[in-house]
Amino acid sequence: MQDEVDRLVEAWNTERPDLDVRPLQVLSRVSRLARHLDRARRAVFADHDLESWEFDVLTALRRAGSPYQLSPGRLLRATLVTSGTMTNRIDRLAAAGLVERHPDPQDKRGVLVRLTDAGRTRVDAAFADLLEREQAILESLPPGQRELLADLLRTLLIPFDKTTEGH
């Protein structure tokens, strides 16, 4: 069984035998899979009238646990966007009735962003559908291979996560 990456690697081996193109065997597949996953995710989010960024913010709040609220600063760290971008996102989510701003009792000048009941309902439904779609993507791998793949990908990602922790 051959896939597109096998054909790509074969062509490069022919055209540039002086180069070691073996990294393409892994990383081109990861890249192609990421594009397919992104399309699947966007389709799920669209089914729930959400954009990817909205899902990111709403799930950060949902994961925080009851009362499902975080400061804008904590949301920044959870979603890796700038302050201006986060303010705009909170404004848009609030206008849609998915989040509310509340005074922070610990900081008189601060606010907390809280998930509304409508926001929680929407994000819970989208998350359940996303997991169903992602299970379908992985169904060709038996559980042991899924765990192995998760372990291998974790090993590759940890150095990148460490470099973004301080930002």
C-alpha cells in the first residue's frame, strides 16, 4: 500500500539522491493529517455555528470547571493570542451571548470572563461531536497503536511546548 507521501519521497530520491529525505516520511504525513484534521474540525464547528477561535476560548473556560470563568490573562495563556486579539474575541463572544464579563472580586480593576449557559451548551455539544469525528479518523488504528502514536508524538512535541511555556 502506497500513499501520496511514498510517491513524493520516491520522486525526491530520484531527483535528489544526495539528500536524506527520510524526515518527509514522518513529517509530511503529520502535515497532511493536520490539514485533514483541520477540515474535520472546522466542519464540526460550523455545524455548531462556531469558529475555531470561539471553540478555543469556550473550551478553555469549560475546562476551568465551575463556575467556568477565567481572567483575560489566563485566557491569553490558554489560547496563545495577544491581548488585543483576546479583547476582541471576548467582545464578540459576549455579543453572541456565549460569555459574560463579571467584576473580579480579587482585583477591583479586573474582570472575569464567564461561560453562559448558552455557551456551555454549545461548547459541550460541539466537543462531543468533535470527539466522535476524531474517533472516526483514528478507527483504522487499534488501541495499542493509538497509544504508541500518542507517545511518539508527545516525544516530538515536548521540546516545542517547553519553548512556548514562557511566552
